[in-house]
Amino acid sequence: MTHEWQVLNNQFLNETNDSYKKALKLSKHHDSALNLAMSGGDPDYATLYNRYHPLHEALENKYNQWKADGGLQTGQTLNVKQLLSLMTGKVNAWDVAVQVVYPQGTTQYQGLFPKGHKPFQTGTQLDRIDAVDAFSKAIGTDALLVAVKATVDTYYGQLQTALTTQQGSVDETKHSSGVVNSKRIDAMQMQYADLGFLMNKLYQTPQEIKLFFDVETLTNPEQTIFKGHLDPLENHAVLVHKFAPDDAIRIKSTGNADVTVYLATTDNGTDSTGIVVTAHQELTVLASAFGVTNYDAGNHLTIVNNSATTETRFLIELY
């Protein structure tokens, strides 16, 4: 059997394929080690540092921007949820106002609420928002319901603005993720090149080569990436970890179904604010987004497949 020569595999590139955080950690160590070695006056180390440092800075800058975009996205996602949480109270108020003009049982009332309040309370976010739009259209130009329609249209406008901002931030996060990945590739390829240079320079004292690389993270890292498969409606206990409020978590739905992630008090628990990630999208959220008040108890990360018919896959990365 023929085995591939391992030296031909760029381990720096391969081991950071799904982890920007790991790439940045490796890069910080390498950049710092080259800077320290350069201070001794050896021109070879100055050459390595001067060609690597701009790549490290580019990776770090784009990584920070990507995290910032993810934070904005989380905020906008919660804004939509906050607006939707007002739905029940608003629909109840609209119902009361309509009954002043058209009591229950009348044809006009039935035309406005043919299915009662159910369309406003069930379904996806878009279904519930569409129900508000449909209600406005049902009122139409009715002169007796001008005031009601004004409040409905104002609320619908707020929901649309929040959705547009949320989608824009999703697109921005996808874009910045692609950019940071390209900078990861640049930096990891250069580390591989630097390894070759240092092997040539230090071949008689190879243990010195290890000083320039974070070998522990590269070869035996703490697990920060969790991947898995979810059957339809499956509830999966991903991990148990004590988070701090400002710990960042990258959540990616790599399949054809939406998923919801919780930071619960038990395995498979859902007793927190749920963070929804749509199919083929990713979010970077802070642990505080789950609304946890006791992080000693709320330390069980749970993911749920929202689809009753479609299996999916996920990736979760801890920062």
C-alpha cells in the first residue's frame, strides 16, 4: 500500500479549515516568535517576519470584523423576536377596536378574522408577519377602521425594517466570513512556507523549530468545534460548558433545515431564549443572547432541527 508523504500536507491549512479562531491563535504565536527572533539581529528572521506580519494583521483585522458583524446580526435577530413578542397584545387590541364597529358574528368581523388569532400566533416568523400584512389589506379603505389600520401598518413597517436589517447583516456576515477565510488561507500557507525555511536553516537543531509554532494547538487542541447530523425534529445535546456572558459561539446550519440552539439547564433542555439559524446560514452570538441568568446551571448547549421532514447538519464553534 502506498501512503502519502505527510510532509506534503499543509497541516496549518488543514487543521484550521473549520476554525478561524484556531488559525488566529496559531498566527499570533508565529508572528510573536518571529518578532522576538528578529530582535537578535539575524536578517533571516527579519525577512520571515516582514513577509508574515502583514498577513497576520490582515487575518486579525478581518477576524475581528467578522465577529463584529456577527454581533450585529445577533442584535437584529433579537430585535425581530422582540417585535414579534408584542404580537399577541397588539392583535387583542385590534380585535377590541374592530368589535366596536363590527361585533363578533357579523360578516365584516369574520372577513377580518376568518381564522381568529391563529395566523398571528403560529407558523414561522414570516408567516406571522404576513398575517399582519393580510389583516391590513383586509381592512382596506374602510373609513370606520382608519385608526386601526394606521396602527397595523406602523407595526408591519417596524417588522419589515427589522427583517431587512437582519437579512442585511446575515449577508454581511457571510461576506466577511469569506474574506476572513481567504486571509486564513494566506497566513496558513505562509506558515507552511516558513516551516520549510526554518527546517533548512535549523536542520542541525530541529527542536528549535518548535519555538516558532504553536505545536500544542496544532496537534493536540482543546475541542472547540462540534459537528453533527440531525434527523427531522431531533433534539441533540451538543456539549456542557460553563460560559461567560461575552463568550462568542459560532453556529452554522450546513444542511437544508433551520435549527434552534438553546443554552439550557439540562441535557436536551430548551429553557432559554432560542437562537434560530436558517438553512445554509451561520450566526456568531454571545452567550448573553440566550437570556441565561445563572451560567453555572445554564451550561447545556442544545440544538434542535426545526423541520419535521428534512434532516440537516450543523457546526458549532466556541470562542
